[in-house]
Amino acid sequence: MTHLQKLRVSPLLKWFSSFFDYHFGYTTPTLWLPGSAQVAQSTRFYRTKKNAPILEKTPQFPLAVRQEAQAALTEYLHSTRSLPFSDAEHISRNSPHFLERLLKRVNPDKEVSRSVVRFLRYHPVNEFEPFFESVGLSPSEYLPFLPPKMMFLNDDKLLMENYHVLCNYGVARNEIGNIYKEAPEVFRYSPGLLRLKLQSFDEVGLHRITVAKIICLSPHLLTGDENKDFFTVLKKLKSSGVETGTECEWIQGQISKGNAHNWRHVCEAMCMLCKLGSREEKLRKIICQNPELLFETSGHTTFSLIGFLLKFGYAQHDMQNVFLQLPKNKVGNFIRNLRSCYIFLVELDMHSQDIGNIVRSHPVLLGSCSLKKAVTLLTNLRSGKKRICKMILTDPHVLKKWVVGIRLEPLPSTEEDFNSKLMKTKFLLSLGFVENSSEWEEALKAFRGKGLELQERYDCLVNSGLKPKEVAKMVKAAPHILNQSKEHIEAKIDFLTNTLGYPVSSLVAFPYYISYTFERSTLRLSMYNWLKEQGRVGRNLALSTIIACSDKIFIKTYVNPHPGGPDIWEKLKKQVYPD
């Protein structure tokens, strides 16, 4: 037993998670419009990853003790239970949890080997426990698989027969557990059936090492009809000329990278590429150049990209050209960048027709740029949306200067900017601001409109019935109220005065009313109007009291004290926010 005492503890076992099913849709060519929820929703790319190895607790017994116990267990399984030595050795060396439990039941202070042998002689163990652990299953995973009426492995001849077939084929023993977990019926096959299934993989020219990895990742290839989809994919690849020469090497590399695949979806992605009208030579070039079109997320990326292009009216020929120009092995990043660029253009308020033209004429450019957020760009460039849009339409390649990681400098002022600033200065002086004072700087910083727009909004407030001095006082207290459009200001004042009966002069004490969203003001004031009719609140509460507080405080102070308040609040909320 000297050689048995030199056994070492194996590395931590690795398990692979089961594969996901991917779902996709095929839509008609319709241009996405700005604000569309359909495009704004980010695509989710599914990928099956290896699970992190389960970390063992710190062993209770010293290494030397565990090595002696392993040797004794190997001897028992081989000599007493008649298991092949290779099986007995692997089981004893790769079942640390079982071994710990076994050592707790013997006296490790004495000669460990003799204690273990004596214990096993009079207390036969359930051999399925260390067996399942040795093939990569944790105790919690293999517990449902323990046979109720058997303790000895040799009693389950079909299990051991199919286990040896997999071992002899080249499947790693500590990965067989994933096959058992995902497709236990494989180990109930009659003698010879599993060998025939494995031979079918050999017949299509795949190396056994590749096949071993594939069936560990997708065990259902050994059952049902999924292997038909797998073989269909290989057949289509071969018929397209992909497997000629050295290309078959990268195919085997792709399908054995460590990601499980839904082969039905891979097959459908392959069929879709064929339906685009690609001839064999083009199709071979597209797939060889970017195998991720098929194998990343089981082809889901391909359907996502095709759907995106169809939305912008791409024809089959145009899509072929896009596929041929895709950056190598970066299809996932390409579609993410493409969508992000679309959202970026929407956030700049670019016209939908202009967005469509850019997407159709520069898809590779958009898919290669990982752009900064639109708000970040506008802040760093110190420019408005119209100017940025004009720059993009003049030369779309300017987007390369705005990718993540590149430092941006403010754009030089234009004549239009100079004139706008001049008008803002004139406007502020007319309101009584002192040039270069703190109020002056704060107002300039707050204003987002052009000088002419600020004057129009100011005139709108004066025309509503306020005196110029009152409006000037309001602007000094809250300069950002002039960032609202003329239409918004008129709508809010109309609601305040004609619907709720507040005098327009109430804005002088609370100019911030104009800055709050129309929905918030409508909800709060409508609720207050109802409570006023019920006689539960004062009839002359200030606007600031009603609108400025948080929802939590407003509900607690005004809504909840009335028995019907919460129901009316929810009803009004649904009317104001129908979505």
C-alpha cells in the first residue's frame, strides 16, 4: 500500500451551469422614432457561464491523515468491492466531503488506515455518495439521485456501464456529474446505445476532445432531438464551405469555448443568414470572419442585429455588407454600441429622418463607437443640442472624438453664441441686474435659452397680468423659471388661474411654481381643491405650502387625515399619470 499512501488531494471540482433558452422575434421594417420604448429598452445578451467552484471548508483533519484514509478507501473499493482500480482511486481522491464524514466515525488518533479498513469491514457505506461527489456533484446536488434500494455501485450495472463509456471516450470524470444532473436518462441506456450516439459525433469529423467538452456543456445532445439540430448546423456549415481547409479548427474552438448553446437557435440563426440571400462564398466569409454571429448567445445577437437593421429599412444586400464589415469577434459590442448611438442621437433631439439616414449610411461607424452620455457631452463641450446635431450631420465621423476615455475641451464660441450672450446681457441689465455681481453670474449660469427666447418668456409673464417689476423680482429670485418654454408657462398659469381660481399675483410670492412639472402641480392642486370642497383644509393655503413639500409629507399632512383621501389621491394620480 506504499503507493496508495502517496495519494494527493485533487484541485477543487468545477461545475458548469445548464444552458438557457433564448427567445427572439422577427419584426417588419419600421423606422424607430425618438422616444420609442421599443428601442430604448436595452437588449439583453444571454450567456451561460461556468459556476464558481464550491469552496470547501477548512479540512478538519491534517493532510497526512486524509491521505491515509484515501488510500484505505481505495483499497476497500478495489479489493473488497471489486471496482476497477482507476475508479476506486478517482472516487477516494475526489470525495472530500464523504472522506471527512468517514474520518469522524473512526479513531484518527490511532493508525488511520487500519481504523478505516476495520470500520468499512463492519459498516458498509453507500458507495453512491462518494461516487456522485467524485463526478462533480455536491452533497446537496446528488442527494435526490441516491437510489433508495441500492448501496453498492456494482449493483447498478447500467450506471457503471455508461459511466465507463464516457470515461473511455475521453470525458473528464469530474465533469460527468453535470451530464447526470442535466440528463440522468443517459445512464439508463441499454449497453451499446450510448457508444453509438458518441460514434455519430465521430462520423461528422469532430475530435473526441471537442465532443467531450460539448456534451458536458449540453448534455441533452445525448438525448432527444437536440442532437439533430446540432448535426444540422454542422451540415449547413459544411455545405457552405466553412469546413474546408483550416476553418474547421475555429469551429471546434468556438463550440468548445466553455459556453453552452441552444443548438435549435443556432440552427435558426444559420438559416436566417442563408435567407438573407448570401451565396456560399459570402456566407462562408461572414461566418469565418465572425463566428460569434452563430455561437455567441446561441445566435440571439444575430437576430437582434437583423431586427435593428430591418427597423431602419435595410435591404438584404445592405445587411450582407454590414455583416462583412463587422469588427472581428466583437459582434456583441457592435450591437450594443449601435443601440447606444441611436439612443444618443434621440437624446440630442435629432430629427428621426436624420437619425435614419445616419444609421443607414454609417452603421459600422456607429457600431464601433462607445459614446459618452449625451448629457456628459453637452456639459463638457458647453454647447447646445442643435449645434452638436449640426456637427454630426455635417461629418458623422466626429463621433469618434466623443468616445469614452477621450478628454473633451469646450467648443469655441460661434458668432451665434456671441450674439446670444449679448442679448442675455442686455436682457439682464433691463431687469435691473448689476453686471458681474453674484446674482448676475447665477442668472447666466441658470439660463438655458437664447437671449431672444428669454425675452419672449419674460413677455409671456407680463402679458399674464403681472407687472414688469413683479416679473423682474421673480426672475431674480428664481432665474431658472425662464428655462420653461412659452407654451408651458402659459399652460401652467391658465390652470392656476382659470381652473383653481388662484390670482396670478400668487406667483410673485412663489415663482418656483413655474419650474415644477405640470403633472406634479396638477395632482397637488387638484387634491387640494377636493379637500377644500370637503372643508378639511384652509381655503387660502399658499402655493409653496401645497407644491414644495415632498409627496410623503403632503400625503401624511393633507391626504391621509380624510377617510376618503387616499382613494381620491390614487384616482387623481391615475388621471394625471395614465401610464
